[in-house]
Amino acid sequence: MNSYAQEILKPLKIVFILVIFEIIFFLPFLSALFSSYNKNLFEIKVNNELMNCYYTEKYNNTFLINASSRGYNSVENLINKIDLKDFIILDISEYEVYYKSGRRKEDTNNWLRESSLNYKKVINSEINIEIKRKNKVLYKGKYIKDISKYIKEKGRYYIHIYSKRKDNILSSVKTHISFNVIVGGGNYE
């Protein structure tokens, strides 16, 4: 190439490099305005009774894109009540949500199960729970299904569930689920 052509192309190369740099630098900020992620549906049961829960989720990825959501898994404001029994079982089920076409649903409003969607149960090994009563922590650690030895008397118990999962190689979703349950009626403390 002659020197005249090189001088004409030199500013174009600089502009091209600057445009690429701006795209790489500003793309995460632009996509944060439109950030969405694959939300899973959770169903929480105690002794086979579906619990009304409140949840918050935080989505993070390596490009500093963050998103969050919060809501309830029920449209009714009901008090969770169960009978006091020898065995109290906490069942946490997590599902990926799909349209009938097979495409993944990114927005699951308020964790309500809909007949127009398909659900695929997933196994998540990164679940921790915390059980409290009267401002005292009775259990804090890895998810256990049988919580009978922590719920031995009538009253109100507060249960928190902490879940963490990888959405893909570069991103993760942290979910916090909380609810309270009155066991055996009577004492609501």
C-alpha cells in the first residue's frame, strides 16, 4: 500500500478501535437497563402444606450487571398454620419454568404456578436454612428435610431459606425466602 492510502486508513483504524472500546465498556451499563434472567419457581411445604412465602432475588454477573426481584408466592394473605406432630418435614422444591414452546421463561411473577407453563424440577445443593423462635436461632446450616427436633412445641416459628445457583458460567442468582408458621395453634409468640 502506498503512503497516501495508509494515511487515509490511519484515522479510520483509530475510530474503529475507539468504537469497539466504547461498545465493550458501555454494553454492560446499557444491558443493565434491560437486564433479565432466568428465574426459578420455588414451592415450600411443611408437612405437605404449601407455605405462603416472601422472596427476594439478586442476580449478578461478571460484567457488573445486577438485577433483583421480590414478591410473594400467593395472591391471598393467609397465615401459615400446621399441627404439632412428631415429624415435621420441610420440603423445598425448585423448578425451571418454560413456555409450552420449550423456551425458558425469564419473568416468573410472584412465583405463581400457571397451567399454561411447564416446570422442570432441579436439584440445588446450595441451600441453607435458618429456624428461629422468640428471637433465638434454633438451627442455622445446610438444608435438612426433617426439622422435627427444632420444632418441639406450639408457637410461631420463622424460617429463612437461602439458595444460590449458577445461571450460566458468568452469572449467579441468590434467593432468600422467608415465612413464618404457627405450629399447633394457641401460642402465637
